[in-house]
Amino acid sequence: MSTGESDVTRLLSEWRKGSAEAEERLMKVVQGELRKVAAGYLRREKPGHTLQPTAVVNEAYIRLMPQRGVRWQNRAHFYGIAAKMMRRVLVDHARRKRAAKREGFSGDPVTLSQVADPAGGQNIDVLALHEALDELAELDPRQAEIVELRFFGGLKIEEVAAASGVSAATVKRELSSATVWLRHKMRGR
């Protein structure tokens, strides 16, 4: 099922207006792409990770449902919000695992490797990455948004540019700067 950006944008608009049929069609259209993004995150995890791509997408979907009133701008905007939801799913899962370890249960911490490649291909603790991105958002909200759209949302440079309202050259420059900053932050954690 190949659906163009304008079709996704149209379905988003219809969904916002309350169309249950549009919501169902939209989720069928985007589910495959979101599953690929989630699978990419989880492939970089240590073996034995307890989450599956479908579970990450389903949880993100549940969190997206209350977003019906959002004024979706386009496909890239939707994937940006979906990326934030998937990031929150992974962060919440990592927090639950950390809490379980404190209560005496064993298990490895949930980590992401090469997610935004801020650590230069090293394994990254998802909570540390989340905290670093939050810190970056306070310093430079646009850079944090670009990192999130590009690496958590899986958007192409041109799509990030469209979603952020800046040029592709600006996205590349901001992404480069943010990656250096995140690498520095992640090394210190």
C-alpha cells in the first residue's frame, strides 16, 4: 500500500475532524513505516530486549489517539509527534526496568546504540539520552527538535527541513552541531 505525503496529510485532516474511517486508514498506512523505525531502534539494543517493534508502535498509537485535536501540518509533523511518542515509550520502559532493578530484580538497563549517533556508535542509555535531549531543548529547542525528527522519527533531511520550516542546509548544520554537543554530554554520563 503506497500512499503519498498528500494522502497522509488528507487522512490526518479527516481524522482531526472526527472521521473514524480516516483514523483506521491512516493507522494502516503509517503502521508499517512506524514499525520499521521502532525495529531500527530495537535492533541496536542489547540481545534479549523485552520490547518488540509492534509493542512500541502499539503503545505509541495508544498515546497518539488523544492527539486528534492537533492541527496536523503534514506527514512529517505526524511522524515527528509519533517519534516523540516512541521515544517516551522507550524512556518509560527504561524507567520501569531501572525501578525494578532497585527493587531487587535483575536485568540489563535498556540502552539504545547509535540512535542519534551522539555517542559515535557506542551503546547509549536511553534515559541518559532523554535527559541530554531535554537539556539541549532548553539551550536550543530547534536543534533538539531536529535531532528528534531525524533520528527518532526517521525523517529524511528534506522532511525535517519541511517540518521545521528551515532549509536542508540549516538542518544539516544544526544536526552536526547538536550531534557534537550530544556526544560531549553523553561522554560525561
